[in-house]
Amino acid sequence: MGRFKNSRLARMSSGHYCLIRDLGLVKGGKGLRHHEVIIDFSWRGLLKLALSAGAGVLRRRASVRIETAE
């Protein structure tokens, strides 16, 4: 579970929810913090997550087919 270590659920200013990882203070930002969005819980974010997971599965299948064809 290294991907979700030090992460938390946050409500963004647009109203949707995200799982974010805190990256620390912004230089010269007067207390502002920088974050990395891990999972975006909106329709667009969930679609991106599903497409990236599907592409990973297809890439693994293609590499297996190439290895077995040789």
C-alpha cells in the first residue's frame, strides 16, 4: 500500500473529492501547501482511472503474446 501512504480524502474547491498526498509547503507561499492528486472521485477522474487500468492490462497481455509467439 505504498501508493496510498500519507494520503487523505479532501474536498476540492470545485466540490469534488480527491485522495491527495501532501508534498509540503510551497516556497514563498505563506503557509500554502502543495499536494499530488492520487485518485479523483469525479466522473472524469474515475473514467481516467478505468482507462489507465485497462491499458495496463492490455499492455501486459500483448507482452505475453509476443513472448509466446517467439
